[in-house]
Amino acid sequence: MVTADHNIISPLQTERLTLHPCSAQIANLAYGGRRMMESLLNAHFIPDWLDDDGRALLSYYAHQLNHDPMMIGWGLWLIVVREQHCVIGSAGFKGKPSPDGTIEIGYGIAPSFRRQGYTFEAARALTEWAFAQPGVRRLTAEALYHNAGSIRILQKLGMRYTHRDGQYTKWELVK
């Protein structure tokens, strides 16, 4: 849900997770602000997710949000396991919906938390959120052709395989 100032979106709750839309304040702390990030989220970051790649992703997203605050919700959502108060990864969209109502979803979870259903749980919640937004009609995704785990998540979401492009398989779900 978007609040009155149009750039704060409420976290999403699932059975085991809280998905926090990553704010500019949090993303801007990617380098050197880990403790403040953890304080803002009331959760610690798993070291095998907030590595150099995780920080680079947050930094890139901070740049996007600083340029366009209305990107919030259409980028990263941080995945928190409520019971353990830990950020285990992120999921989200690769930008705002296109003029034809298409968005692309992506996700990444710390290796130590894979194969426990967290990625599917987060992706399902974000898919439901996206299709509840005005104008969103189609969700796409890509997965490396040999990444059976990611492909299985896309299948469980109800996505349909469309084609292969090099090393990637392409998928879609139409509202």
C-alpha cells in the first residue's frame, strides 16, 4: 500500500517473512552503514548475502531511488525471516511497469538459506502485490537454463516458459 506521500510502501507479510521495500535511506547505507541498516530494519544481515555483490546491488538501487523516489516498490525488497530477525536476500522488480503493463521480477537469497521455500514465498507475495497495482498486466522473468531451482520457482508461480535466449530461459505470467 502506498501512503499519502506516495513514496512509502508498507512491508508485505507472509507466513514466515517480512518483505521491506528498500528505501533510499537504507540503500544509501550499503557501504559503511551496516549497523544503521540493521537498526532501521530491526534485523541483522546474513554475511553471505551482504557481501560485495549485495552492497553493489544496494548502491545501484540507491542511485536509482535518489534519481527517482517513485521507484520504491519497483526495485528491491529486502527479505527478512521474522523468527530469526535476519535479512537473507532480496527480491523485486527491474523497474516500473512498461507502457504495456509489463514488469520483470528477480530474486537472490543467501546460499545458507536456499532450498527452504523462502524464495518462492517472497516471489509469490511480490507477484500478488504487483498484480494488485494499477496497470500491471504481465510479469516476466529469466533464469539461467541450468538453474533448476530458479526454474522451479517460476513454474510454481504459474509462469509459462516462452523461449530461450542464449544462457537464459524466459518466462511470463499474464494477469
